Amino acid sequence: MNEDKIRRINELYHLEKSVGLSEKEKKEQKKLREEYIQSVRANLRGQLNHISIKNEDGSVTPLKPKGKH
């Protein structure tokens, strides 16, 4: 998600609070919000996939997705 899209999400939010949105703007806002949420989830998954646990014996165990042991 780039800065222009985030800026547009904020613009639509402020328009919604001040004068309201047209149907076209509401659809755009919904689409941008969904794209933003997908982006945040993907970034979080990427971060979690690179986490490792250091055990007491000094060994390192990478975290695995739940159910894939």
C-alpha cells in the first residue's frame, strides 16, 4: 500500500465526517480499506514467519504456523 492510497483513505474519511460520501466514494473507500487491511495482515505474517525462539540450551527454533509441527 503506497502513501497516495493511504492519503486517499484519510481524505475520504474526513469527507465522510464533514459532508458525506457519494455512492462511488463509499465503494472506493471500502475497496481501499480492504486493500489496507490485506496489506497489514501480509506484513504481520511476514514478520511472524521470521521469528525464532532461543531455547535455554542456546539452540534456536523457528516458529511454525499453528498446526504445521
